Amino acid sequence: MTGSDWRTRRRSRRSSVALVSLPVVIALVGGGCGTTDQASDEPLPPIRTTTSTTTIPGTTLPEGVRKFYVIKSGDTLAKIANSFDVTMQSLIDLNNIENPDNVSAGATLEIPVGIIVVSNLPTTTV
């Protein structure tokens, strides 16, 4: 047997010992975890968490971002304004529309951002 054959056989023997003993070590470590007392079998109470949310009316687009809409056949300015929760007048003013009754399908409208349309008066306490 040459010197290199002896080293190769010794390395392979060490590798097989390590592979055989690995499951034994895992079983011993895993079996030692935990406890057998009665309290460990009881379910834990639900975790109570508190979250906060902030709702910003209007748009959530970053400042400087613009919205556009391509008019489709059958659309009206009133329908578009309602869909985007803006006023029809703001659409007319922003897009320099001369005749609100004559909008063409295929035309692009810029949608005003940051406008809040309030449909109900706020309640007041007197």
C-alpha cells in the first residue's frame, strides 16, 4: 500500500463515521429539548396585537405624480369625475375643455390629484 492509498482510505473511513453519527447526534439534541410538565401541554392564549392605520382621503400618489385617463366611447365628464372622485369642474379647468358636452373617445384627460370631494356635511355637536 502506498502512502497516498492509506491517506485516502483513512479519509473515507472518517467521512462514513461522521455520516453515521450525525443522525444519532440530531436525535439526542432534539430529544433533550422541551419539557414534560403539565403546563407545556396547555394551549397558549391568543396574542393580542395593536395596529394603527392612517387613511388619507383623496389620492395616495406621491407628490408630483400625475394621472391620465383615455376617454372611451360612452364616457361622459360626469361619469369620469365620479369614477375618480373629483369634480367635473376640476376636470374642465385642468384640461381646458371648452365644451363639456363634446368630449371625444380616444382623447386623454389629466385627472386632478389631491382633490377631496365631500358628499355629506360633517356632523357637528351643539
